[in-house]
Amino acid sequence: MKKIALFTFLIVAFILTLATPAVVVAQNPPPSGEQFNGDQLIFGENYILRASQTLNGSLVVFGGNAEIENGATVNGEIVIFGGILQVKGRINGDISAIGSNVNLDDTSYVHGNVQIIGGSVSQAEGSTVTGSINRLNPQTLMFNFDRFDFSPPGVDSPLRLLTSWMRDVLANILRILAMAVLAVVVALLLPRPLRVIGNTISDQTLLSGGIGLLTMVVAPFVLIVLIITILLIPVALIAMLVLAIAVLIGWIAVGFQIGERIASMLKTQWVEAVSAGIGTLILGLIVWLLGYLFCLGGLMSLLAASVGLGSIILTQFGSKPYPAAPAVVYVPTPTPPAASSTSSEEFPTTREEN
């Protein structure tokens, strides 16, 4: 359970990192000997904090490498996605690495924990980590029941088949619960955009699904072209990250809409976080059961992801409702002229006949 809680914490930290409005996008570290105040967000580039430099904030690196030289200090956390972190200086905070490698030199000092998902950590003799080093791979979320089976290897005994089935069931339930927790966090951080996206899903379901499906078909070819050009690999990494986030939030928005429909059926009203959590949980269970019983889980996942992604595109990540409300233009109505107090009937014209 400790590893599951750690996995959930890293997912939440990832969303909080993306949603923090005070992040400063930086390309270069401060000059030697100076202090730099504020969080640093690096996309597709390498970051080096030189000796005697101090970063008073957190460092987040996407698709790049980072190096903290001997004598440099980071007064904050370091989060790295898909790169290599070389630590020779002092880190006064935690290190979280997803799909990355962390190298702790003999002069490194980490006043916190080191958490690794899908990567590796190497610690040289002489380095100091005051907290713990947690290595978490996707396989560690799987419960191992095989140790209770005493049948000969290679024999598919009923107990072995049962334990394999139980492992798969528990693993899927854990994934569904983790997604529901993530949906609650997203709804707490982004309630208004999530509602805008959910309303678009309800009102423009077919249009959202068509645009989302088209995007899923075209996006791989565009990414391949960007990667082939070599120079645009950072752009491809950013595009993949944005696409993954869009699909994730779109999936949660579909679950949010399901939660809203359930609340309406129960004749009650839930806050966004409750609707998103319950709806995403039910959506995950439906997809899993359809895939397990009728082999339709993949199709259901594709439809839900397409509708969610299309609504993300139509609303520009929930920033603008679709369709946009028409602007109301006030046109003053002209006042009709006052009727004359005398009429032709009061003064009838006489005509003399010859």
C-alpha cells in the first residue's frame, strides 16, 4: 500500500506542477554566483546550475537533462520527465523522476527523498540522502500470489490460474481507483474548465468525437515527421506531452459528465470533484467490464477518449465555451414622431362643382 500511495502522490505532484500559475519559464540558469528566485520550467533543453549558484525554487524538466554542479544549491524540489539528472551539489528538497535516470555523485547531498518511476538511480559512495530512495516500476503495483501455489512449475494448476486472475483483477481495480483520485484532484484545481469541457461533451457529442478521432489518426504521422527532422525533436516531445495531457483531461471530463448525469438521476447536485471522481470511477469500471466480458473495452476507450479529446480542442482546454455565445448588440429603437393633434377629418375640403 505504501508503493500505491507513492504512485498516487507522484501523479498528484505532476498535475500540481502543471497547474501551478507561478511557474516561470526559463531557458538559462542565473549567472555564476548569483541567486535565482522562482520555479524553473524547462522544455526539451538541458539545464545546468553552476557552482556557487543558488536556485530558490523548484526545478521541473520535460524531455531534457539537468545537472547540479558541486557547490550549487537548489532550495526546492526537482521533478524530471524523460531525461537524466546529475546531482553533484546540494538539494534541499525531494527528487521525483518519471522515466528518467538519477545519478548521485559522491559530493551530492539530498535533504529529502528520491522517488523513481520507470527509471533508475545510481548513488556513489559518499553521497548523502537524508530521506529514502523509492524505486517504483509499474510491475510493483501487481500483487504476486504465485508464492501460495506449490504445484510444479509449468503446470497450470487451478490455484495458479485463480491467483493469476486475482492479480489481474486487483491491478485493474487499482488503476481505476488511481484514475478516480486523479479526477478529483483535477476537478479541485480546474473546476470551471472541466465544466466547460463537460458541457461541450453533452451538447456536441458527435462533433467532439469526430474531431477527437481525426486528431488521433493524424497526430502520429505529424509526430513522426517532427522526429525525423531531428531539430524538431523537442517540439515533438512537447506535442506528445500536450496530447497525453489532453487525452487524460478529456477522459476525466467524460467521467465528470457521467457523474453529472447520475446526480441528475438521483435528483441531487454534487460539486465538481465528487461528480468527476464518481463518474471517472464508473467509466473505468464500465470499460474494464466491457473489455473483460465482451471484448469491447478497446472500442469503448477509443470512443470516450475521442469525445474527450475533441471537446478539449473545441473549447481550447476549457478556456472558451463552444459554441461561443453571440455578442449582444444594443440597437436603440427610434422614437416615432408625435401624431398631429389635427387631422384632415376635422377640416374637410370642399369642392365646388361647376
